[in-house]
Amino acid sequence: MDRSKFIFENEISERAYRKAVKNKAKFIRKYGDDTDAVYHLAPQPAPAIGKALGVRQLVLSDSSECRFDEKSLVIGNIRMGFGHYRISMAIASAAHSMGYEPYWFDLHSFKDAACGKIIAEQNELYSLGSRLSQRFGLFNKLVWEPLNSEGFRKLTYNSSDQKTAELMTAVFRDLPKDIPFVATHVWPSQAAVHAGLTNVVNAIPDNWPMGLHLSEGAIHTVQTPSSYLGYRALRGMDKKRQLKPMPKEAIVYTGHYIDHELVSNIEKDCIKRVYRAAGGKSKRWLMSVGGAGAQKEIFAAVIRKLLPEIKAGRASLFINVGDHAAVWRDLLAEIPQMKPFLHEHFDDFKETQSFCADVYEREVSGIHAFCHSDIFAAVYSTNLLMRCSDILITKPSELAFYPIPKLMIKRVGGHEAWGAIRSAEIGDGTYECSTPAETIAMIDMIQNGGDIIEKMCKHIITAKKAGIYDGAYHAVELAVGSDK
């Protein structure tokens, strides 16, 4: 079956199909066709999360060194920003808590294979678009927002991706065909299906239905009821015709993909937040800063706004810039007034772990910046910091679904808008504050009263009781066959 020609029994036009074939041929000319090549895999402990979550990272090897068993589960992902790694960590955490051994399978990391080269190129283009969208309003309005909300939504976009994914199958050769496989990006899901894997779960990250995320042959999981209906109907994926819907067995609403250590401690963490808010303690703000340089203006405005509160001991600020030291240097150069209150936690993940454990139990003050050159530590540091923070400042991407009070700043791409809508309706976050002035006003309201944090925490506990944060567990159950 040619998955680029028919998508859930919806035939793709000859013109769009030829474009998909042409796009695949372009990649072959640039990077070659290694679908018949023999690649082997070897496991090694994953940095930062290897011990905590039992994760073993799969790397290319001269010989096959993997010994999978009935407790093995592979997590297919790519490094594209932090989001897909973050969701993968949630799946790994849930799997580990359920007695399974998670294996990290990153197509982007296989630099010598065609899949790694293709994804690296696509990642660079997406990162460039994100940066340009924040620098140039006209580009954002005319190109970036429409591309992310409507361009990626088209069924024809999926046709092109499916054809390209045919070039990504060689690195799957060592994986048993029936191994449970959870993908947190559509490309490893599509490639796994093309490679013949039979227990594939495609964990869709966004709350806005897009053809980009379809992987026929896999079980699709979504985090929200509205997303379920949108994907089931293939809503808006072809404006010229009414599409046949996805069959019900192809899609499951699971809830939000959240790490076990966060879900299992929701009540305890929220009690501490409410205690600090009610007792007039210093409010703990957490900013997760992306590496594309997007939203720098907003982050700078937030820091300037909080500085007087930090100086007075009424607020403290955690800033995680991931593995992007240059972003931190730019922020520090722009706001040198931070320096008297600043504590840097760089490239020492054990120290970061100790700091988070320590301030979970005691008071904290000042500004604490975190940066780790290792991507695993860079991403997982935000998870650790969430548990000892009162409110997270984030764009409405994958972090919009996490069980911590959230202030939503301006989105990067139209598809993120529905993440903020979901959070605002559940009550665990604000609506999207789309300008620096609106963001500052929201900070004022939260900083000068404890009631908003208290209300958000109550909504988080209610949502936990309703199973809203159990998506990672259900995705694992679907992959291993216990929820089918």
C-alpha cells in the first residue's frame, strides 16, 4: 500500500502525489538512499535520565548488541526543539513506573544515516522560521502563522512526509517487528510503520488537528477531547472536499502526556504552592527559554518586571535556557541588573538535582539560571524545577499540558494557540498573553495576590482525579497491548 497515495481511504490528487515523489527524489540526490544499508544498534545509559527513568539510549554500532524482551519498549523521537524530547521523557517515566524498560530511539541522532541528515535539514529550517517569526511581524503574519495553522494542516502535507519517511527505515533493522514502539513525533512513527513494525503508537503533541501528524498504520493518541474529534473527522485537512474520517480503532484520547514523578506528586506539590501563596512567601517563577531566540523581548520584559520583587525578597526566579548558553549570554548582556541577585547552575546536573531537592523543602531567593550542554539534562532540568516552582512562564506548546500553574505568553506558530485554550479551560493556566504589556499585567495580578495560584492548584487536583494527566500511562498501555 502506498501511504502517500491514499490516506485513510482518501485519495491524494495526482499533482500532490507527484510533488511528494519529487520531494523524496530531492532528498535522495542530496543524501543518498540507504534503505538497503545494514545498520546495527547498541544500548547505552541515557545521560541524566538513565538512572532516574531507567532509559537506555540506542546508538549506531558495528554489531547488533540489543537484547530485547517482553518488558522492552522503544520510544521513537527526534530532537526538534525541546518538545518532542520532553514528551518522550514523559513516556519513558510512565513506562519505567509500570515495570517496562524504555529505549531511546532518536532518528535525528543517527548522523551517518539518511534519516539523520534529512531531519537535521528540516530542523534547521523550522528553527530559522521560528526566529524570523519573532523578529519580523509581517513574516509571522503572512508566512509563519498560516504555515503552522493551515499549511501543516493539509492532507497533502502528510502525503509528502509519508514518501520522505520511506527513506528512514534502515535504522529499524535491529528492532523486532512486534516490539512496543511509542513515537513522539510523526516521522519515527511513519518510518516504523514503513519498516514493518506492528505495535506502533503515534503520540500526537498538538491540540490543533494537522495532517502533518497522521501516521496511518499506527494507533494515534491525542491529549484532549477536542483534538480527538478534529483528528477523527480530519477536520479542515482538505478545504475542497469532505474527507472520509479516521476509523475509531485508529485514534484514542488518552489525556496529557505527563511524567510519573510529576503526576504522582501533584497533591504534595500543590499543597506547598498553596501554603507559600497563603503565607505571603516569596513567589517562585520559572521560565523555560527556547533556543531559537524566540520571545526574547517578552522574557526580558518579565525579568525587568520581577527585578524589584526579587530585590525585595517577594519573588524568586528560575530560568532554564536548556543547552543554549548563547541565549543566556544575550539575556545577561541586555539586563546586567540581574548580576547582584544571580546564581548560575551550569553543566553540573547533580548540582541541579541537589538544588531542586533542597529548595523543595526550604526558602529560596534571587535569580537562578540553569544551562546544560547535554540535551537530556537541559530538558529534564525543567521537570525538576517544576516541582519546586509556583508558576511556570511558557509559550503554549507541550508545556501547556503540564500540571503546574502557568502563565501563557505569546505563541510561536498558530498551532500552539489551542494549547493555551486547553489550559485556560481546565483552569491550570492563563489564557494566552500575546503582548509584553499583557504579560506584565498578568504578572502583577499573580504576584500581588495568592488567590490565582490557589485556584489553579485546586483545578490541577480536580483534573488529576479526572485522569486528565494520565496520557503517558495510557500510551504505554496501548503499545504493549494492555489497553486494546
